[in-house]
Amino acid sequence: MRLLLAQLAPRPGDVGANVERIRSAVSVAPVDLAIFPELFLSGYRVGDRIHRLALREGDAPTSALRAIARESRATLVVGAPLVSPERAGEVQNAVLAVRPDGEIYVQVKRYLPTFGPFEEGQHYTPTDESHPVPVQARSVGLEICYDTFFPEVSRALALEGAELLVVVSASPTTSGPLFARLLPARAIENGCPVVYVNRVGVEDGVVFGGGSGAWDSRGEPIATTALSASGLAPEEALLTLEIDVVDAARWRPFRPVLRDVATRPGVRPPAAG
């Protein structure tokens, strides 16, 4: 599976411009899965404007994402604010998986940071569940930034059959060393590749740190290739890599963590695959 890691800075508050950046990025090279950072469609520190910027099913940005996915034949993984379908007036920090066939899968952020420069608890409603989504006949688990610090999130996705974990992020430079340790650990713990896409740029005094990359089932870095593209800021990058989609199935019998944890009372057995 060929992936695009779009380490970009969104334009805060300009959903239309950010949709066009997605269109431009996926036109650079053919890929199966194109991944963009947390809250890429809206920007991260937009305050109360998040209610106006939040997506609803059938609105123009959602239709545009479907069209881009269809035309590029790539599944788009994009961070966006989403109007809660269950609770009026509430917004969710979500990641959308938009497939070429028009199907959209949603994973809402489970853990909202409320320390330092983070104020997500004031704006968003979390979820308590994670479920893998189908991409190119494979099972992919989606996580959002701070969720990575809670190993039970990755473990739940892996037990439900995820063969690849994708983490989208809006993380500052100060958190970079922590993610550099956590992400390969999550790969090792669950015996599957992990891909991380973090944004760059500055919003409201917060400097976002990039550091996008990927690790195989043994926690070893996977090589990426930087693509040449016009209009990129110095810290921005479009990175491509190849993921071996059977890496998890090949490696897990040699390090059967999922099998062994599933023997504990109350733990769901790992999905076949």
C-alpha cells in the first residue's frame, strides 16, 4: 500500500483553502492512502469559530472531499471538526476516512488534552469507542494525537483487527521527543505498522513540530521519500512510503502479544485476519 504523509500547515479558519491544499497534495503522485493532520480542515486554535467551521454531512467541504477521493482513487484521512450527530450544539474533534467509492468513516478523538496550550475540553465532545475502518480491503485503526498516550486505544483497535495504525496530530515541538518514543512502542505492543502525520506552522503562538514518519511491526523506522511540489513552506513536506500490508500477520505469530492478552478475563479475542 502506497501512502502519502502530508506534513502541512492549514490556513486557520479557511476550510475551502484547506480543501484545495488536499486536492493539490494528492495530485503530486498516485497513492492508495493520503493522510493529513489533526483538524487540518479548520486549523487548530480557532476558538469559538469551531462551531461555524464544523462539518455536517452533505455540506460543500464533505462533497469536495468525496470528489477528490474519487478523482485521485485514494482514500483521504483528514482531521476535521464535526458537528455531533447525537447531541445538538456539540462538536467533535474527528478524523475522516473518505474512500473513492464515497463512503466516509469517522473516528472521534477519545482523550481531549486540557493542559498547557491545549483547551480541547472547552470545545469538543469525546467518544469512548474506537473501531478500525476498511481501506483497500485492509483494516486500519485511526487515532488522534493525545490518544496515543493511552495504550488501550491502540490495543482495542488491534484486537478488533487493525493491521495498520494511523495517528494524525497537531502536536507542538515540545511534544516531539515523547511521540518519538511512544509511536514505535505502539507498533511493538500491537505487532503492526504505525504511521504518524503531524502538522507544522504556527497558530496563536503555538509552534507545531512535524516529525511525521512510520514504523514497522518491530518498531523500526520505515524509509520515506520527499516529493517535490510547489507552494510548500520550508518546514512542510509531502512524504511517500510503501507499507507492507501483511507485515502484521507475518510478525504477530513471532511476538504473540495480542493472543496472550486475549486470554485474560474480559478481553475480546483478536479478530481473525
